[in-house]
Amino acid sequence: MLKFNELKKGDYVIADFAGNKHVGMVTGLMPTAQDVCINNGVQEFWFSPKDLTAVDITDEELDRLKFKKQTNEDGTIKYMKGAFRMVTPGVGNFEKMEIWYRDEKRHIQQPIKLHQLQNHFYEMTKVHLNEDKFN
């Protein structure tokens, strides 16, 4: 279950409809009913936040979102998308991360989910983090 107030248009989440789970993008929010419209790539449906779960941050997800990956000499991993940077302690370790864009830097000290990373990205860049190129 996700918190309604954490979700923004453009976020990726997993929607559960009668036991069938699909990753989709938030395309609409209805605050009065706290319903969330999800596009699964074929069509849109409205869901309650209790029927939504978060997508984990993984190398595969970051690759799908067009991040470039660099392994540093100290074993840390740097992910880059345009001028946005993210450094993690090691391969597949997203427990802590440092993110920055231009002169703004944030230290994330606990695991976060993909929609939360998308929200940080948007707050810092004013651009939605999705599968588009970002120069």
C-alpha cells in the first residue's frame, strides 16, 4: 500500500487488479476520493492506494529510465542522466545514496522506492523522470 500524498503524475507503481499485477504510470490523482489513475501501457484504470505497491530501484529499472552507469575505482557506482547524478555504495546496493543536480545535493540515508526517486528527480530538475532522454 502506498501513501496517496507520496504519489505524483508520472510515477511508476505496481497496480494490483484482482491478483494481476502490472507496472504502470500514474496519470491522474483524485484527492477527494484518494483514487489514482494508472496507465498500464494499454489502458487507464482508477485504483485505491491500497491496491498499489512501490517499484524497487534496481539496475534494470535505472537502465530502462536511460541512466548511464559508471563503476568508480572505490567500488561505488555512479548513475547519470543528463546533469543529474546518483552515487550508491556498490553494485545493486541502493540502501543509501547521494544524489545531486547542479548545485543541489541530497543524502538519502535509507532505502527508497522508484516513485520516491522520481519525486526527488522532479523536485530538483523540474522534469519528470521517465524513459525519455534528458540532456
